[in-house]
Amino acid sequence: MFDPNQFKRAVKDWMKQHPTATEAELVDFCEEQIPPAQYASSEWLVEHTLSWFRHVVAQRLKARTMYDSEEEAA
């Protein structure tokens, strides 16, 4: 049985281990985590995960940009 909570934990761990990963790499990882028989009913979870991933990447970029701006000002 597919456990969405275990999936979410696995994604968070994977992202910590792969901080420079791409969306395509994340999709591959997600597809490996969901059994093929349950993929159609869980596809929303992959889409939600990609949306969250984009948000995290944007926040990282924003933080890096702010840090770089502070360094230039100093």
C-alpha cells in the first residue's frame, strides 16, 4: 500500500541530499516512489510536490540574492 506521508518524508530527505537537483530529477524520483498501479490516483501528489519544489527553489534563490546584495553593500 502506498503511504503519502512516507512519500513526503522521502521527498524531503531526497531534497536535502540533492540540493541542486532539477525538476526532471525530482519527477524521476517521485515516479520511483509510487507503485505503477497507484500512479494515476497519486499523480496529484507529484504535481503538488513539484509546486512545492518550485517554491523552495525560489526561496533559496531569493535568500541567495539577498545575501549577495548584503555582501556587495559591505
